[in-house]
Amino acid sequence: MYASNWNDLSTFGVAALKHMDRSRQARGQLLERAGYGPQETPCIVVHAEAGLKLRRYGDSGGPAVLLVPAPIKRAYIWDLAPAISVVQRWLEHGYRVYLAEWVPLDEGQDAAADSAGFGLAGYGDRLLTNSRRAIQQDCGQDQVVIAGHSLGGILAAIHACLHPEHIAATVLLESPLGFDPASDCFAPLVRATPDARRIADAFGQVPGSFLNMMSAAAEPHAFGWERLLDRTVSMSSPQALGSYMRVERWTHDEFPLPGPLFVDLVEALYRRDALSKGELVIGARSIGPHDLRTPLISVFDPRSKVIPPQSVQSFHEAAASADKLLLEYSGDIGVNLQHVGVLVGRNAHARLWPAIFNWLDALRDAASVAAAATETGVTVAGNTAAGKTAAESTGAESTAAQGASADGGAAATLAASGSADGKAAAATAASAPASPPL
């Protein structure tokens, strides 16, 4: 389907796409009955409101982390199975884990979506602020680590820009934050769409099937041929095939995107690149990378056309954070969609996530040293201790990364920057041989 046709959606076309969502969900349920459903960690819901359920996993007394999924498909991609569960990795490292589970709005809430503000401000500010306040009521902590993937990373970055005093660190996993038309695969579709409001008005809530069609048209290799090749390669490994099929089940579990959020994503970000230019208006403020002052970890895939490296790196470099870590992830086998490999890839869990936790541990250790020094009246110069600890941690990760995994290995190149003025000491971790490009 050509992008130009998407501006002229008939009543029949709208109904057909909504029916396609229901058909895809039914196919997903068949896959689940075949044994490919998620194996989720037990949790409780500590807060619920329209569009959101806040889950809590475990009851650790450690630091709180708020996980922010993309608001398109179900959140269990963060907790797909124990061996490839990001939720489990945070729990294993002593964190008190919370997850913002986005839930679909009722069809009758289309008008309410406009008035209640289910756009970027609603998700990135109001709903995440409510989540953070519920976390404080639940465990008493007024600071959280916030981690987001893909569009969820956009929401996490917006929240960190607005409320840096409440964010201990920000982790952005393949999150598009800069939208240069020269490298953005969605740019031709955006140019062919005079105004996203026409699409949002036609649907009310934009069906997941429509978003899938847009994605496949923008980057058919990533959403088509790559997936077929990964399935073929995964046939030789029951473990890889199992994870592939679980992700396949997840891909059928999308839900519609509120119209105001669709409009904001297309118009403010993809068309105007407002966030990276410092011109994204959220409430009474205009925000950009200069507002992101928390410690920052950014992960990118150098091969990705869906989230090109430039869309991650440019924002990371422009962010005002004193402590930064840039990680390179180069793929996995058995992940179905390489874009979710950072969450469900076995090599990502073996190498990438340990590097993330080592760096966060180093920041916490440095903060403890600084706090103790303040209490005793000893002066500590900048974040030198944090930089040294981060360098040692990433150096240890470098040694661990040099062994090849059973799946063939995945690259994780670490670049931590810093100095006595608070910018952490440089370290690069060598990676294992990368798995074949998929």
C-alpha cells in the first residue's frame, strides 16, 4: 500500500484494519495455545488508571527502577521467559522493579483521549509522574532509574528531561530521539502524509495493523526478510526457535495507539524533529537534550535502518549528562525482530546487560563515596572515583566478552566518557565475534 493512499481512508478501510487487529490477536492466541506464550514473572499491580497499570515485581529493598515499554504492543516483551527476561536481570541485581504496562483505551474513550491528554505529554509526563508517585508511596523512594525501549525510550527521555531531580539514571535502548530525514526510513511516509490528524480522525485510535503496514513499507528488510532469515537460522537450535516463536506470538499482540499520541509522534518528532532541536513543547516547557542531565546510557544497533545509529548517537552526544555510556549491540539469533534483541537476545543478556549493571553499580559506589566524604568533611574532586570504577567495571566486562557464546556472539562496544569535572573515565570493551547480520 502506498503512503499516499493512507490519507484517504474510507469507512470500509478503517473497519477492515480494525478487523485485521482482531484476526491477528486470534492467531496470537493460537500460538499461545501451542505453547509459545510468555512465561512471566509473578507481579502485583500497585497503581491503575485509564491507559496504565503499574506492575511491581518482587519486594527487594534495593533501588527502584521503572521500565517503560513502547506503547504499541504488550509489555511482556520485557519478561518473555526467565532466561531472556529483562525484569529478571534487574531483580537479580537487587533492584525493586516496576513496569509501566500500557493498556488500550476503551473504544468509547476516543473523545476522552483528546481531553485527558493521551499524547506525548500525557504519557511522558502525566502517566509516568503518576507511576513515580505510586512508587514513592509503595517503597518510599523519590528517585528511580528509568529505562525505556524504542518509543518507550522517547517517553523515558521526555520524563528525565522534565524531572531530572527524581531520576537516578536514564537507560535508553534503541530509542529514536533524532529524526534526520536523510537517515530515517520513515521520512518518505511522513512526507507523503500532509497531516497525521486526518489519519487519527479517521481511526480515533490507530490500529496496530496500520502501524505494522507502515513499518513494513518503510523498511521491508527489517520487518520481512530479516525475520525469515532468522527463523531459518533458528531451526538448528530448539532454544533459539523457542524464543523466535515467543516473539512471533508477541508481534500479534498489538493494540491501537491513541490518536493524540500518533499525531504527536508523527508531527512533533518524525516531521519536525522537535525533541533533538530543543523545541518539544510539553505543558508550559520546551525541552531538548540540554535538559537531560541525569547519568545516561544509550544503546544502538550499528546495522539498524529502523533506528539508525545517528538517531541515538546525536541525542546522546548533545545531552547535558555529566556521566554517559554508549553501548553498541550487533544482533542475536532467535529474536525474530532484531529491534527487540536488546530485550530478548541471549547474547544481549550475557554481555550487554552485565555492562549496563556494572556501570550503574559504579555510579552508585561513587555516590556512596561522595556522600560519605561529605559527612566527614573530605573533599572529592568531581566524579573521578565514578570514572575509575566505571573503567574497571567495563574492563572486566571486556575480558568476559571475548569468549564466544553458543549462539555465535554479539557485539557490545562500550564507550564511557569522563574526567575530574564529572565526565567518567574512558573505557572500551572488546566484543565477541558478532553473529551473522540478519
